[in-house]
Amino acid sequence: MQYKVAIFLFNEVEVLDFAGPFEVFSIAGLRTMTVAPFDVFTIAQFETIEARNHLTIKPTYTFATAPTADIILIPGGGGRHADGTPFGSRREMNNPIVLNWVKEQAAQAKLVLSVCTGSLILGKADLLEGLKATTHFKAIDALKEISTNIHVKENVRFVDNGTIITSAGISAGIDMSLYTVGKLFGKETADETAAYMQYDYWTS
Amino acid sequence: MQYKVAIFLFNEVEVLDFAGPFEVFSIAGLRTMTVAPFDVFTIAQFETIEARNHLTIKPTYTFATAPTADIILIPGGGGRHADGTPFGSRREMNNPIVLNWVKEQAAQAKLVLSVCTGSLILGKADLLEGLKATTHFKAIDALKEISTNIHVKENVRFVDNGTIITSAGISAGIDMSLYTVGKLFGKETADETAAYMQYDYWTS
């Protein structure tokens, strides 16, 4: 089984939010399995994305061209400009085109993952109702404000509800991705992936 | 003082090798300092780069258009195809255009950093002679083969020679970048950057 992993990109996405999971899923199992366990690609609303601090990326697919994925990953990043205008995930969480896409993908995906304030987008897409979830430590209140039916957890690196797994801020997406590798392909594969990345801090 | 940080990109660059440091330098000090301490940009030989696993990036500058940088960072990644053809850093370490650019930049930069097999490029540019250096754990022998005058260190996350700092594989670039933030702007700034990234493993 090879899982198609779709990483959502948007303007002002936090770089490590998507790049940490991109790295983990890209290299997992390559040295120990005969078939790569993951086929990783990026999807965005637009043909060019400017990530945080002007890293310009051409996504693999747009919403219009993307194949169906087994795993979707929603990174975070962004905030509000001095005049109050939201950018990054704070804008996308109110973008109906994005919310529709996320809902459609989540309805058929085997796993839905978020990193950092990506959970705000999942929350606004009504995907976290009745579930435990976490987010960047500075966005805990924002996640609580979306719905009183989201059981918001603090001081955890990630929370697994079975199909929906949310992680804390930025670097916690690496841990959540390694955890997901382990959940699907076993502890040895997760441990070997972390070792290859020299992510010495990982303990599965 | 704002430091210009030039991150070198090349085809098949390992994503987290450059994205970890990109993240650290991009967000360091933004919440505690009145002027951003780092201006981060990417530079490549070509106008479009395909990083590992088909992440397509448009670098901020090419060699022809890039400004002078205070800090240059050389990531790694790559290896050899089944037929022996080198790709990624194993190709760039023998690319005279890249080696000339690295030498020219290093001659005027305040700091020269490498992640993972980026140290092979520094070694081939004769920048590690007489110095301590490290690399990805699977490339230790390759680094030793470049010169007997490189004092290769194993089982360390990074090695600081004052101006030239090399790190171990992939995720160790995050630690090396946080260390560099601390070296230039103090422990409090490094610690706050790690905390914002929720990189709980960091201890400066």
C-alpha cells in the first residue's frame, strides 16, 4: 500500500509547518521497504504560492488538477497585519473555496492531519466537532472560539482521534508525522526515519 | 545590525536541510526586537529548483542577481543514482560554478554554515582545511576522503570553528541555526525562537 499524501499550501504558510512533514513522509521507508510507503505532493488554490518570508513555491497541483489523496495535511502560519487584516491560515479559515476543498478531501481521506494553526482551518470546516485537538500555543484561544465542541488540549505535541490528528506549533509537525509513519507502518519504520533525519529527540 | 542570510538551493536539495534554517532565521527576534535581526533569501544557479521529491521552488535570486550576504548557508541532500551518477550535493561538490560562488561568498561573509552533506561542498571549496567539521552520519567517510586536513567529528549535532559552522544531517540544521542565533544575539533570543517554534528539545 502506497499512501498519497497531499500537503496543502497557501500564501504565508509557515515554512517548517509544511516542510517538516514533507521531509518525513518523503523519506520514510526508502531504505527499508521495496515500495515507497508515501507519494507526497503539494496542492494549493493558486499556481504559485508565497510562503512566509517570500519563499516562492510552485505547488504540484491546484485544486482543479489534484488527484484524490489518502492523507491530507493542513499546515498553519499567518496572523493579522497591523490594520487587523488576517493573512495565512487566519485568512484561509474563512475562505469558502478552501473550506469546501478541505471538507471534500476529508470526507474520503483515510487520515486528516494539521500542524500549528492548520487546526483552525479544520475547525472552521466543522471537522473537529466532538474531537480533541491542539494548535500553536499562541492560538489556543482562537481554536476554542471556533466551537465549544472542540476539546482543546494544551501542552501536547499532537492529539490523535483515529482519523484526525492535530499537532502543536511549527516543529511539532515533525513529531506528528513520525507518529503517523509509526501508526501506519510500525515503530521500526518511524524510528529508522527519525534516525536518518538525525532527529535524535524522537522516541516512539 | 541586520544580517543578510543567503540560503543556497540546488536541484535535489533535501527539503528540511534548507527549510529548518530558513524557518529559524526568518522568525528569530520578530517578537522581541524592533528590527528583524535577519533578512533571509534563497540563491541558486538556476531560476527554478526542484528540491527532493519534486518540491519546485523559485529562488529569490540567481548567482547573477544576488546581493552580497553576511551569512551563507549550504544545505545538503542527494546521493548517487543506481548507475553511479551523482545528484544533489554529490553533483554540486564537483560543479566549478558552484564552488567558485561558494569561495567568493565565503571570502567576504561573516559566517559560513552548512547542513548535512553541504559540508562536502565546503570541503571541495577548500574551506574546511585545518578545521573541525561534521556531516550526515552516512557521509562521514565521504567528508574524510576530501582531505586528510579536515578534522571530521562524529556524533555531534554541529561544530563551530568561529566563522565556519557545520552541522550533522537534516534536522540538525535547526539546532545549528538556533545556536547561531544565540551566538549573534544571545541565549534569550535563541530560546525565545525555539519556544515560538515549539522546538521543546532545544537547550542553549
